[in-house]
Amino acid sequence: MTIKTTNHYVFALLFIFSFSFSYAQIKIINTPQWVVNQSYEEKPDIDLDEISYGLLTLLSDEQIHIPKKERYIRFVRKITDNVGVQDGSTISINYDPTYQQLLLHNITVIRQGKTINKLNLNDFQTIRQESNAESYIYDGSLNAVANLSDIRDGDILDVSYTVKGFNPIHGNKFSHGTTLDDYQPVGKINFYLISKNKLQYKMLNTDLEPEIANTNGYTTYNWQTTLTKTPTFEDNMPNWYLPYQNVFVTDYENWDAVVDWALSIYEDNVEPSKALKTKIEQIKNSSEYEGERITATLKFVQDEIRYLGLESGIGAYQPFSPNKVLKQRFGDCKDKSWLMVTMLRNMGIKAYPVLINSSYGESLHQFLPSPKVFDHVVVKVVDSTSTDLFYDPTISNQFGSYKSVSFPNYGKALVIKDGVTALENITSKSKNLVEVYDTFDLATVGGPGTLNIMTVYRGGEADAMRASYKLNSLSSISKDFKNYYESLYDGVEVLKDPIFEDDSIANKILVEESYRINNIWQPMVANDKNIAVEFSPYSIFDIFISPDDKERETPFALYYPTHKKHSITIKLPQRWGIEKDNISVNSKSFDFSMQTKMNPSKDILYLNYEYENKSGFVTSEDFKEYYTKIKEVEQIISYYIYIPKSEAKSLRFDKPIFTDGMAKSATSLFYWVIGIIAVIGIGLIIFVVQSNKNRD
């Protein structure tokens, strides 16, 4: 979570658009002798209709000499369509100038059997293109970019280079991962390693074993695939799911070794500066309660130390000193987390840095031990009651009890603590709940109506809403809200600006809105002779995911954690006979319920909905059950009231349509309609129907 500031754009200009020539770090040399040359087919048996962007990869070759700390890359691509000329003409190679050197070997174009040399150092320029600048992370890496001239449809481009140098933060340890297929077919993929140490390796989604040999005192590992197939991709796959044929290699024996490495990075022997000691004492003296001290420390690091990552070289892993972070008042995830840990430890509170992967946390157990599998650092606190608590110091404006502060669904993590030997499942103890209370006032059939909304956000939902209204103006929020309801109804007018009430102690935000809906009655799609009003729990629809297919091979992602309660109160023009409903749909993945009831004395209809997900995804084994249950919900989640247009025009509402006695006898829709027609004789037909929106 980030907050945009003027400084952000200054850094963006300095880092993203700064160009420089760095010939000292870019050289042209021959291919290293240790590289094993790879052949390829110029016309592999691949259906060109399966190729995207007009580029077919004939060869993808990666070879690593671990003792020499050299990584050789070669790719051979054929332009199969004129649209491929654009991307095929550009070469972009990323490297970190603080510890790496780029060595170019070959750039040639094969055209109609002739080889054209395109390797020219003057064609390259180094660009500081920070891909994570929007997240306030500047890693200092460079892209060496060359735009080749005279590239044509049908050309084959053969490019090879070596990046020399490993990040010194890893010492002599090595770990890596790659894939043996791609999002589209590839002619040949080669992955070759030369190692002095024995490597662990693990295959995922493939049974392919490497060819292992001993050469000149080194052990070599070689994986090769040809005519690769594309993995299975389905809609709404979780971002942590790994569909490719993955190869993981490491010489970290276990997770203990990674913990030992991290303990050497997070050295707990720094004497707090005078300024840091003063801040620690200030928080310590502010309350005698441990929980309040934890909360105060978290708030200070979250809200008063701005997020900014300068992560060149070893800075990608090693935090700055807490003294420096406090002085400069900025830091990235590891800087802010280490500052918080240091402050709490100096108050006698147990705290530890925690390594996580913000994208692949749910599948982290499928990786081999390595520091490289982590991309984020948070904090674990163990209070005096031995309760495990997790906090993310990079999130700002969080409130609530120290035991209920919202924590993202990061999945598994590695706690940096002596004696830790395995990944830990981390869960948030906060209750993320949204309660919506809609009140519709329908004064007349066919006329306009009003809609008053009160929404209560709790836990993580309150944090998200708080971030929204802090980052945006009231006018822009009001416009966004209006646009949202215009997607549901026609002719929406704002009666008053949204009102926000923030209860920071309970971490609860209340939002009130008020609208006039001029065209709330609409012709029905199935029968335009009728007009209708639809009532639906739109807050549930926002996170309601209904698949099209009944069967599935991959996991199906759900919004999680999510818990929605949506109550709709409808003030009707007159007394209507409506039966009570009490329906529940339960599955392994979610719970849903709906209740309807009528207050005949006040002509008010009540609809109450509740929906809660039990997990962040549905397994392929449970998908059939999810599909069946979610389709059941679709059939009942919307509520309609409709009436023939001709009858609506003739109705007079200055007097009751029917008497109290007749309303009491209308115990079902059928008898209510018959009673109205027989006794009143005005031909009024009003139906109340529960159905899916698509049914009508």
C-alpha cells in the first residue's frame, strides 16, 4: 500500500528517464569456453497459429557456471508475422552495475540463409528503468537497450550474452529457478548448470530428470525440452498458482540454513542512537500496557516513517541500521520491519522479522529453501500471553486493538528466529466485515424513488476504505459512488455528499449516502409490457464469482477474506402480500443465506443477505460442488417487484387498495392475486418474484 507524494514523481523522473552510457560495464567478448553450444531447428513442428505477437522462440538457452559466477543467455527467435518486427527489433538486458558486468557475444540476423552481423556496442544505451517505481522501490539496476535497424518479417534473430557477478550478499551460496516451457510453444529449451557443490533440485509439473555428469572436477546438471506445449491456463487462477514446468535448484540444505543466513543479515547488536532511545522511551512511558506499546510502535513506523526502497546490490536484502532509518525517516519493508523489531525488543517485547512472498505465499512450500523466494518482510510479535501476532509496517493508517490489526493473506512465511526450521502458516486475527443497510422509499408505482445507504466497514475493510478517502478528494469519491449506482439504476441524482465517520478505536468506518433514482422502475427484458424494480445485494455481487464451466483443472480464486451482510428495507406504495423466505446455501468454499419478511402494518419489505468465503480458492477437486452451489445462489440472490404498465397507470394511491382483512388473508402470492382480482375487480396484477437477473 502506498501514498503518492510529490517526491515520488521527482524520483520517477530521476530514475526512470535518466539515460547514461556505461561502456565500462558492457564489453564485447567471445563466448566463454565453458558454454556448451546448442543446436536448434529453424522450422520446428509448431503450429504458427498458436504463436502470439508474431515471435516464435526457436531456442531458449540458459547456462550458469556457479564457481565463476557467470550466467550465459542465448535466445533465437523467428519473426513469423509483421507484428513481430516491433518487439523483435528491440534487445533489452537487465543487470545491476554495483556487482555485475554485461558481456555481449553475438547479435546476428539470419535472412534467407545469409548471416548478418548486428553486434555494435554503439547501438546500446543503458537506461535506469525502474519497474517498481510506482511502489516506491528503486533497485538501481540498468537495462542495456539496443534498437536494431533493418529487421524484417521472416528474420531469425540470434542473441547471446553473459552477465558476470552474483549478489555478494549470498556469499558462496547459490539458488535459482527456471521453467521448461512458456506461455506459447517453444522449439527448444536448455538449462545447464556447472557446480562445485552438490545441488538439491526439484521438479514441479514435470517428471523430467536432469542429465548429471562430472567434468573437470565439477558436477553438471542439464535439462532439455523440445517442442514444448503451453500449460493449462484458466480464468480466475490464483496468482500464487504455478502452471509451468518449474525447476528449482539450491545448495541451501534446508530452511534452517536460510534462517542462519538471515540472522547474519539482521544483526541484533546495533546500539540505538540517542534519538532512537528517546523515541523508545517516549513510547514505553506513554503506557504501562504492553498492547498499547505495540500499537504505538506500529503506528509510528507505519505512519511516520515513509515507504521508500533504495535497493541496489546487497540493499535488496540487507536492511539499513534502525538508527539511519529513524534519522532519514524513510525505508523499505525490511528497513521499517527491522526498526519496529528493534524498538519492541528494547521494550522487552519479543519481536522478529518475517520473510514472505507477497504473491506466491500459498505455494511457498513447493519451492526449495532459498532467500531468493522472498520479496517482502513483515514483523511477528509474541506478547506476554504467548499470542502470535503479525504486522505489516508498510501499510499505513491501520487502527484497532493490537490483537485485531488487519494483516494481508500472505500465506506461508519464514520467521527469522534462532531454532526455526520450517515455514509457518500466518493468518490474520482481524474480522474483515462489511455491513450494508439500504433503505428504498417507493412513493408511487412507476414514479421515482429514493435510496439511503449506510455502510459499515470493519477490520481490513475499514483500512482499505480509510486509505481511499485519505488519498482522494470528497468530490472525486462522491463522483465514483454516483457512477457505481448509475451502473445499477438509471437517472441517479446525489441528494447529499457522502458522510464518513471513522471510529479508530474500534477500527470501524461508517459511510452514509443518499440518492434520488428517477427511473427506478424499468421495463422488463422478458416482457416489456411490465415495469419492475430490482433489489439486489450489490456488495455481495462485487465479490461474487460465478464460473461458466462446470469442470476445472486448476484452482479457482476467491476474494478472501470476505464477509458481507447486506440488508435492504423497501417502503412500498401500499400493502403487499409476500411470503417469508429463509434460505441457506452452504458449501466447502462459502456460506450464503437470504431471509425475506413483510411488515404488513407499515407496508415495508425486508431482505437480508449474508455471504462469507471460507478460503481464498477452490481446489479443482471441490470445484464441481462450488459450481453447483453458486448456481443455486444465482437463482435466488436478486429480488424483483413488477406490474403491468397498464395497471400502474390506472392506480390511485390516495386511498388504500385493499383492506386490512384482505391483506391478512393473503398468505401466498397466488391467493393474494386472486383475492385482489375477485374482490376489488380492478384487474390489478402484482407479482413478487425472486429470480436471477438473467432469468428476466
